[in-house]
Amino acid sequence: MGNPVVHWEIAAKDYPKAKEFYGKLFDWEIDDNNPMNYGMVKTGDGLCGGLFKAEGDTPNYVAFYVEVDDLQKYLDKAVELGGAQVVPPTPIPGIGAFAMFSDLDGNVIGIFKGTK
């Protein structure tokens, strides 16, 4: 069996409006009371998601994250297959680490390794 999708996120230029929009549209509970101000979305389906403010040069985007056992190995493999590294392995304190790459069409995909 392949690697599972474990998280999704939406980066929005106007976070308060996006939070209100998605909360009302899908009846999502969005909790951003954390040190990173990252809106954790509870949908009830078991797959968690997030919403955050895209600041600076970060564009608005929608991405999903696939769980892997070695972030750099998968980034290298994505590049070998014609993709490009977008975000290097980056720690998420107390949770794990993530990285991002773009595929052949420029879609940005995340990979995640939890602390186990």
C-alpha cells in the first residue's frame, strides 16, 4: 500500500475572511489558538487540515501532505523525476517536520514525517 495523505491546508492572503468563509460554508470548527496562529480545522472525517495567513512572498495555495519516512529522500526522488524542491525539511516543534515540492505541472505537494 502507498503512503497515506495525512493533512491538507489552505494558505489565504486574507486569513480572517477565509476563516469565516470556510467556517460558514462547510460548518468547520477552526481553532487558531496556538503559538503559530495556525487554524487547525476539525471536519469530523479523521483527516485533519489547516488554514493560515499567506504572508510575504508566500502565495495563496491549497496543498495536501503525504506521510513519508525520510523527507530528504522523497524530495530528492521528486527532483529526480522532474519536480522541484519548494520548501526544505522544516521542523514543526513537538509534531514532526515537513517539506514541499512542485510536480511536473507546478502543483505544490507537501510531505510530512511525524515524531514517533
